[in-house]
Amino acid sequence: MLHLPSLSVLRSFEAAAKHQSYTQAAEELRVTQGAISRQVRELEAIVGVALFRKAGRGVALTEAGRNLAARLQGDLDRLRQTVAYASAAGDGARTLSIAVLPTFGARWLAPRLPRFVAREPRAQLAFHSRGEPFDLAREGIDLAIHFGSADWVGGTLTPLCPEDLVAVASPLLADRHDVERPEDSLRLPLLHLSSRGTAWQDYFNGLGLVPDGALQGALFDQFSTMIAAATHGLGAAIVPTYLIETELAQGTLVILGQPEGTAGMYHVVRPRDVDNPLAESFATWLCEEAEASSLRRVRHQG
């Protein structure tokens, strides 16, 4: 019968694998370096293979170590979530783990969360920033909000809201360059997002315009930073309307013309064949909020 390692042994290996250093693992767990070394050797004796090799002044995972670390991470995360759920359940609370794109979470989701908490006052929400699809069940995540229709292992996708794009600028910048029509945007400095390199070219193509030369301008890797730069007059930007609801309402950004178009759809992703009433409640609430936001946008444009 296989002898199972203790939780302390697994935690020591997890920390050593993360840092590729016994010293840093010891600092994280507040134990001695010798304790980490002994527990790693104990785990190696149980599995029958070397998990680390010497690398300069530190250590590096062997192939077997990498495989074990990859599997163990998800298992320990699920264990932590189970313990947290049990602890919360002791006082009637329920935990919901949610993965969300950072900018979407900060600008669209966060301002609306008090309404969900009012609906589910015993819910304990745990948020994780994730940018790529992953196995929700393996990592102990109850629900994800993601852009696009990528393949999610063991996940089911429910449409949430489309991403409607608009060209915007600060009113001072637009006035300074006499922007009255969408094509006048050619006179503005343009801001670009690294993951959407053709956004401005697509915008001008839709207007039937051919810019002279390359479309130069500052480059950003996050919508949030680009929006802040546009608000302060650095240039015009193409952004989803849901990310700039506050700026449009306050007048710190103005739309330069008709919506550029719909770039795709946001989805709510949940593990397949998992019954979770709290996740179901959150997903239903998300769709209600998205619908209300869409109706408000239609009324504003009308």
C-alpha cells in the first residue's frame, strides 16, 4: 500500500517548486532550510524519483518534479477551497470563486457587486485575475467571465454581452483638433492596444478612409492604462463601451462617431455537470446586469 505524504511535506515541496529555492521556501513557510530539505527528501523517497537537481547556488525541478508540481498545485488549491468553504459554512456563509479579466472586473463588475451582495448577503466572494482559458474544476474555480468563445476544458459557455467598440477622446483634445466628424479622427494622435493592433485600421476602413502612412501612436498592453491616457488627452482610443461608462457619463471622454462595431462576445463559463446554486445565482445576476446595461446604452444613444 502506497504511503501518503503528510500535508506539511506537500506544502514544503509546493513552496520549493514555486521558488526553485529551499531558502526562499523556508522563508515563506517560516521554517528552516534544513526542514525543507528533509521534507523534500521524504517525498522523493515516497515517489521513488528525484524531484530536484542542483542548479548553480539553488535547485531546479527535474521532469518528474515538474509533472508532480503541476498536478499538486491544482489539488492543493482545491483542498484550500474546501477548507475555506467548510469554515464559511460554519457561520452560514457560502464561498464563490470567480475568475475574471482584470479590466472587466475593475471597470464593469466591481461597481455592480454591491447589488449581488444585497441579493446574497451570506455569499463570500473570492476573485482571481485570469487571462486565458483553464480547467475550472481542476483549479477549484466556480465561475469565470471571459471574452471570446475559446475552448474551455470541461466548461460550458453562456453568452453574457457583446463587446461594442467606440472611438473616444477627451473633449479638450477633440475641440483642439476640430473633430466634428468620425473622419476628423485622422488628425488626432492615436493610442493603440498591443493585443488589437489593427483596431484603428479597421475603424478607418469602415469609414472608407485610407490613412497616409502608418498609424503611429503610444502603445499599451492594458485597456485600463490606455483609457486613463485618453482621458488625460494623450490621444484617441478605440475601447469597449462597457469599460468607459463612468467617463462617458461624466463627460471626460466623448465618442467621436458611430460605434466602430462589435468585436465579439463575453461569456460566463462554468464547470460542466456541477450543481452549484450560488454560481447559478451569480450567473443569472450577471446576465440581468448585462441586459440592464445594454438597455441603458440603447436609450443613451437614442
